[in-house]
Amino acid sequence: MLLIRPPGVYPPQGDTALLAECVRREPLDGRSRVLDLCTGTGAVALTAARTGARVTAVDLSWRAVVTAWCNSRLHRRRIRLRRGDLLAPVTGGRFELVTANPPYVPVDPQGAGAAPAAALAWDAGPDGRLVLDRICRAVAPVLAPGGSVLIVQSALADVSATLALLREGGLRASVVARRRQPFGPVMTARAALFERLGLIAPGQREEALVVVRGVRGR
């Protein structure tokens, strides 16, 4: 898919592709309401919009929101764009599907200095769960009866915690997709940190990506 991506906006990568594959398996149609959190370039939102679903996409970054708008125009798909913190811009909304490709890369707890603005797209606290936990705890009430949430993350950020939190929220949760891939530039730069934290074996330079699906009962 051809996408505009200016500097500072998270580029579609393996996690984007894996999440999009799962979106294509969802039973969406013109009556479906879809919410894409941490939309970035809008790649996953566009995947959902191709089904005819009514899509709302949210990102904290103004640059990402503008980029997603440009890409929606490029592909002639209607997407409602909102800038804000996760679910805050859609208070009171209900959706048949919520998707999320949130930041999930662990950062050095001893790190000093300000990170570049672009790092907001991947930095997620010492355990990688700063944003994941917030989504898992808050998503159930915005799902319509029978609705689903799809969350993509690295296995380095504790998949079992994602499953547990979604289940605590009353959802049926399971891993529905998995893929191994070599570390990208950010993960490679932090490989020594991950080894020190015990997140990877010495010399390991690949990660497992997973998509977790949570389903609300009818």
C-alpha cells in the first residue's frame, strides 16, 4: 500500500502488516464501527475502511493525524480522524472492532535526557507496558456486544499480561496471530539492554510479534 510518511511518524512495519491481516479476517461491513488507536500513518484504519466500515482513527500526535488524513485522501477512503489520548476523543462511542498498534518497546529505566518526539511511537516504559496496560483496562466498555479488540505487540512486552487484563475486563482473550522477525533499528539499538533485563537470550536479534484478540460477549 502506497502511504505518505513524513519524518516523526511511525512507519508501517511487520507489526502493522500482522495487525492488518487480522483486521481482514474480521466480519466487517458497512454497518460496522471501527476504532483504530495509535493510528500513525493510518495503514490499519485504511484496511478497515476498505470493507466499507465506518472508521474512526485516533493518535496523540498531530503529525500522525495529518498524515493519516492525507493517506485517507490519497486512497479515497473516508476516515474520521481525531487527535487525543487513546479513548478520550471517543467518549460514549461503541465499536464493533477496536484495533491498536501501541508503543511497546521497553526503555532503559536508568536512561537520562529527553527522547526525540518520534520515540513516543515506540517507547513504553521499563517493561514496555505503559500504553498496553491502559488500553487493556479501558477497552471493554467501548466494545459493542459481540465486539472485538485486536492488539499487536512484541512478546518482549509480556503477552500474558495483555491476556490477563483483557480477561479481567470480561473479555474472552487469546493470541490469534504470531510472527517472528529480525530486530529493526530501534530494537537492535537496545539489544544490550534487553539482554541485561533478561528479556532476550545473549545474541538474540529477533522477536516474536503477536496479535491478541479480545471478544465481548453478547
